[in-house]
Amino acid sequence: MRATVCRLLFVVCLIHLFGTSRAQLPPISNSADIYMQLKKLNMLGSVLYIAAHPDDENNALLPYLAKEKQYRTGYLSLTRGDGGQNLIGSEQGIELGMIRTQELLAARRVDGAEQFFTRAYEFGFSKNSAEALHFWDRKKVLSDVVWVIRNFQPDVIITRFPGDARAGHGHHSASSIIANEAFAAAADPKQFPEQFAYGVKPWQAKRILWNTLSFGNTNTTSDDQLKIDIGGYNPLLGKSYGELGGEARSMHKSQGEGRPRRRGPSFEYFTATGGDLPKATLMDGITTDWSRLPGGGKVQSMLNDVIAHYDFAQPELSVPALVALYKTMSALPESYWRNRKLAETQSIIENCSGLFTEMVAPEQYFVTGDTARVSFSLNNRAGVDAMLRHVKLVTDIFFDLERDQKTGSPMDRALFFNPVVLDTAISVTLAKNQNAGFSFSFINRHLPTQPYWVEGAIQNGLFNVSDQYRIGDAENPAPYTAVYTVEIAGQSFDIHRDIRYKYVDAAKGEVYQPVTVVPPLTFVISPDVVLTNIEPATSPVLKFTYKSNFNGDNIPVTLRTGQSSANAIFTDSVFSFRRNEVKTVSVPVRKIFTPGQPSSIAASFLLKRNGHNEVYDLNQNTIAYDHIPTINYFSHNRITVIDDKIITKGHRVGYIAGAGDKVPDALVQMGYDVSFISEADITDAHLKQFDAIVTGIRAYNIFEYLTNRNEVLNRYVQNGGNLIIQYMKTNQVGNHRIKAGPYPFSISSGLRVTEEDAKVNFLLPLHPVLNYPNKISDKDFEGWVQERSTYEVDQADPHFEMPLGMNDTGEKQGTGSLAIAKYGKGNVAYVGLVLFRQLPAGIPGSYKILANLIALQKNN
């Protein structure tokens, strides 16, 4: 194999390496970027910013810290934002957390900071820190923050929030409490000593500051605090830090956080909660130049000379001096900053030399146990003195294919094999601006790739992560990495490039995406929730849709599915498979489901292939948006069966999609004929066909046309229709007040019931919504997830009736979770109840409540 690779290398291949810039394109450094990187080599100071959620970070401050002051800057978010709402799609829970993780990484690519997380799962809005710290395993979250601090070694820690009610959210205040505890604990060798076996040491930051704020009616800034103007302009970037902050903030698209690019003075305030309050800068009393390291004076002098002679038109002229600087740094005693600056210097040498290196795959998906192909590419664009000495292809984890085939458990039995897939010595001079490269095929023995934090079940409010080294990481490493050993100006450097899938899109140009390793067979069961006892009766069918990632003929297949035990739907049926082929097997639910047994159904395919039994039970989930890389993850196929009797009235339902939810899927399962309604459809003639119209979550906040067409919707109600308005986040759409329904009402963001098991009181027990066609009882509020209601009605016209009352512990009962008013022959309902979470979670009561809302009887 080595001889073949060498022959391929000596045959220089001409390949196209350049294309249109896209969000997933590898970072490119121009001369101005390199100059800023050189200046940053002189800064040996670091800041770690800590808060609770994606979007909690101060997006204008981070680029000021990273690009103006040139500190190593990080943002540690306790959670990934799993429990929030989604403005751009229907993803919830861990899927939303994956989206927000990538949005944070996109923001960091704008502002220059780094991104970290703890294992904490964001379980939804929390009204106080005590609840948050009770739900989470407080000690483990503290351990995670201490771990990140000991690795990052910040000189200054900054919190976004105070540790009390002024934070406005229990997670916010909890993040401050944990950060201040970690400030001391990270320096205490008696705290979490088990971490020291993984290479960290106690670390004492100089100070911890609270970045006070003025927001709404809360102003925590004062003249006795450190005040810094962060609104400066960077001519190398052509932008102010307020402009960068607006761009970074606008990456939080799932939260609707688009912001303008701000210019002009912008002041931030800081007060100390640990250590001393600085007088002039965040780094008062901290040595941040090369005198921080023994022997650093010589490095400082050499670096200043490199900067002074840097040629913007010919960065490659700095390469010999930078290599000499690198050698001098290497001779310093090993330390955190010495190692950090060596890595930065190597990156600058690569950028100055114009050396292009990458490893790409012609396919986005590698199949476990199948042949994979990669292409290695190099171009010495600036013509520096460079020679390729070595190429490696390494991986992070393999599994034993033969052992796996015997046990039939491809996700469970991982073995660490030699991580080197390809290792070849080469001596090739890299000529100026010549494309060189070769392709390599190998058996992919990598496990299916999975975001590390979702590999195990959530326990005690935390993702279950067993690998200490992974804690804090924003995402997984790539499954494969190329290591090019290149000699530049006589110095050897190992250049690492993660594998990526590259293709050319006719509209977008050249696009890079992550490579995902998939099992040979994946499948999905639909629907996620199935109703077996609907009146009028239906005959529900489960669809097992499988995708083949391999070719194979005449393979015996067994489909096993069931509740408490697995039953074979068919055994040793002979199938033929073709790569990328998708087929569906339909099975009546009555053939699988037995009333009285557990309501959850699992399934798996067993294939007899190559003399072994292979079991597959994973569904591949793909999340794709233009502003972030494509996300793939795997879940075990499991559906929920609801056998409760649910009576429906009416047949046709119109749905006006909002920010994204799965309510239409639930309506279809209930037997309704669902049609989506667009702006053009909101006419008297079109709406009269529907028994009810349901608006998606936050639809009125997104679409101003709903306010503009309110009178049309009111006439629909007046003529006998039922209008069901799912929650609104505010009373505004753009700069205008929302008009919804025939009578005025307003909602409040502060009125919500976050305890999912809060007692529900029936204030109007005879109201039709609680009695027809389904009788609603306490049992229908059992098993709810995350919360009861959100954005409840706080003021309403007397025509509205409030049939339900509920409250969190220690609070006054609220009545705005459900508000219903008669108008003409029909009814209008505002629903703060979080049915959009309960329906996909398979909560029977949520289906009954929705059926009753649709069935609200016409008025005489």
C-alpha cells in the first residue's frame, strides 16, 4: 500500500481546489488577518465569559476582548439551549440544542472567541436558581465549570448575570452562583482531585467580575464600577466591535435574535464578585507580555522585529523569521502559554506561506464496515521553501468488525485499535502554485458518529458523558484527520486537517459539510405517536421505512417489534438491498400493540449477512439549515401508542404555520383532514370550508398579515368557525400591536407555569372545553413535560372565559393559560397551554384538550 501511495504522489494530480465562499468553507486568512494574528502573539492574557444559554453572551464584548485586546477569549454556556422555542423549524429538545450549539459556533467564528459547554440539560424556563440547581446535579455542573477553568486557565472570569432574582431566569442566576463557586474551587486542590489524573492542575484566576447591565426596567450599572468603551473601530477588519457583535448575535436564528450592526460609543460595566476590582483595564495587575515566561524577553524582541518588517503585499517574506521565532519559543520551558503560542505561531506560518492543505471525501456518508475513499490535496500557493515529508490518516475510534459481526451490536462494542489508517513517508518538493494530491481507499471501521453528549440517557438533569476529556467540548472531533508533515524553511510541522465532504452546488458554489459515519441499515418508524382508540374509528398503520447503505442480494431479514417483548413481524424474509435505496414496510398497529401493556413500541431489523447476524435499530436524523453545517445524529426507534379513547368532532382543520411545531402531525393522527393556510388563502370564501383554524406557535409575532387580516378571521368565527390561537410571545408584530380575535386581550411573558406537575384547578367545571366531546379530568394533566403553560393572558375583555387555574409553588394562581370567547356563531380561544410540547411527547390529555377546542359548539 505504501508503495502505491508513493507512486500516486509522484504523479502530480491537477485538481480544482477553489470555489465560492460558504459558511462551511475552511477559514481563510488574508494579510490583515495575519497581521492581527502576529499582534496577538504578544498577548499572554485570557478571559472566560460564563452564562447559562446560547444567546446569553455579550456579543459586542466578546469581539472587543478577542480582536481589540487580543486576549484568548472563551464563552462557557452551562446549557445548549435544549428547552427553548424554535423560530425556524419544528425541532425541540436535544435537536434544538444541537442547532443552538452550531449557532454559537457560527457566532464564535465571527467574534473570534472559543466555545465551551457543561453537561447541563436546559429543561425550560426556571423562575429561581434553587429550582435549577435542584434539577441539575449541582456538584457535577460545578465540576464541569472547574474542569473548563483548569484547562482554559483564564486570568479573568466574567459572569453575565447576578446570582439573584435580578437575573430574570433561574438558569441565569444559577450560572453566576456556579461560576463564583468555581472561581474558588478551581484553585483548591481538594476540590475534584480526580481531574488531576487527566493532566490539569489547580488554577486561580486573578478575579471574577460581573458584567452588569441595563435591560428593560433593570439597571445594575453604577459609576463606581469599571467602565470600558467597547465601541471602537478596527480598520483591519473594516468594522466596529458593535458591528461584529450584531453579526454574531444574528447567528442565533433559531431564537429570532437578528440584530443591527451598531456603531458609536458603547459602554460596558464590571464589578468584582471575587478578587479585586480593576481600576483601568480588566487585566490590571496581570502580566500579559512575554516577560510572563522565563526567557520570554528574547521571543518578545524577535516577534517585535517580525511585526515591524511584515509586508502586507508579501506575507511569505516573514516565513524564515517566523520559523526562527518558532525554534526560539520551542526552547523555552514547557508551559501553558509556551504551548499555546507555539500552536498560534505554526498557524501563522501556514497562513503566511499560503500553503493550502485539505482532505475531502466524495461522499457525505461513510458506512461502517464498507470501503471509503478520501482525497489529499496540497498547494504551495506562495512558493515558499516547502517539502512534504510524511502523510498520515488517523481516526479517533475504531471497532472490531469481526467481533461485532459475531455479537450483532455495532453501537455497543467499541475497541480502540491502532488509530493510524495510512502512514507513509514521502519526500516531495512542493512547487509554487502546483496542485498535488492523491486518493486513498480503505475499510471504514469507525463507529457511527454521534454527538458525544447524547450517547447516553439524561440523568439528574445532565447529559451522561463518561469521557472526561470530552466535557466542555462544543462538538465531536472529526472521525478522520489527515496529518501532513511539511518541512517549511527547514523546520518540520505537523499540519492537521479534518475530513470534510466537498461538493459544488449550482446555486451556492463550493460547499463543505461534515462527514458522518452511518451503519449499513437505518430505518424510521412513523408516526412517532399513534392513536388506537379514536372515535370516529380509524385503522392506524405503522410504516417502517428503511434506507440501505450497502448492496446485497437475497439476504434473510427479520423484523422484530413489540412492547414488553420483541415479536417477529416476519422472519427470514428474503430482501435485496441497493445503496441509497429507501423502502417501506407497513404493519397494522393492531398486529403489534396489546392494550394494557407498556405504551412504548421498539423495533429492530435482523439481517443474516456474511455468515453473521447483524441487528439494526437506529434512525438517522438530519437537521439542515443554510447558516450552520448539516447535523446528523442517531436515535433508537421508539414510538408511543395512546390507547385512551379520544372523541373528535368536525373533519376539516386549517393550519397557519408559525415558528415551527408538530401540531399538524398530531391533528392528522386524530383523523382530521389538515390543510395549510397561506396569506393568500385568508379570504371569506376559502376559510368557510374549515371546522376550525389553528395558528402555529408565535404565528402572530411572525406574520403581520394575520393582524392585517384579522377582520376576515373574525368573520370566519362570526359565521360559526372556531379559531384556536396558540401562544404569542409578545403583543407586538414588528412595530405594531397585534390584533387577534374580535375582543382585545394581552399576554405577559412573566405569566407562565414552569412546573409541569403543577396542580390544575377547574374554575369553570361545566365549560364545554372541559366536557365535550371528551371529559377532561386531573388524569389528563398527568405526565406533562417541561411546563404547563407559557405567555398567559394577563388582561382580557369580559367576553373571555378562563376555565383553568394553575400556578407554580409559592405563587398566586393565574387563570390565563386558556381563554375562550364566543363571537357570533363561533368561538375564539387563546391557548397558553404548551400543547405543542405535549402532543409529540404522547400525552393523552393534550389530544383530548385539542379535540375539545376544535369541537367547541356553535352558538345560536
